[in-house]
Amino acid sequence: MPGASAESALIILEEIRVYYAEHGVAGVDSPLDVSIGIAARPPHAPTVEDATRAAVEALMRAKREGRGRVVIYVEEKMTLKSNYYSRASLDRLSKLASATERTEASLLREALDDLLKKHRDRL
């Protein structure tokens, strides 16, 4: 997606993924489920080859974390830069990420998705 940021690509590709997951494709009887890995150049990688490697890493993480999702490449360990969470909560999040072999970012995205689904009627 030339000219798009990784975040913009995530939004667009997630909308496309959800649409086809919910509506399917005419003439195809099985459900359509896709995982997508996103990496941007230069923020995630200096070269096309490095961006491809980063996108593949993001794709593999999407599959490990449950498939049927769009994932942006992140560095090995996410650093939370928020004062909204107590140290104990951040420590628990880190332990959960390790125990489930997932990233902190993916767990927080899952929690946000669940929250938005719970309150869908208000949106």
C-alpha cells in the first residue's frame, strides 16, 4: 500500500478481512479466513528485503496468536509508555504475555476488541 502508514494499512486491511470473514465470497462455500502481516519501510526496516522479513515475522505472529487477524510488526518487546497503569498491572501483563507466548500489544488489542464488541450497541 504505497504511501500508507502501517497504522492506516492495518485499519484498511482489518476492515477488508472482517468484511470477507462475515460475508464470504460468492461461489465459495467455505469461510474465508486470512492472516496478514504488515511492515513499513523505513520505520520497521531500511530495505525492501528487511521489510519483507519483518512482514513475514508479523504474519507468523498473527498465526501464532490465533489466526484470522492483521498484525503490524513490532520489536521483540513492547515498551508501554503510559502512566495510566499501575506497575503491578504492567507486571501482570508482562507475565501473561510470557505465559501465553504472545506480545503485550496483541493482548491489549484483544482486550480492546472485546471491549468494543461488548459495547457495540453504543457505538
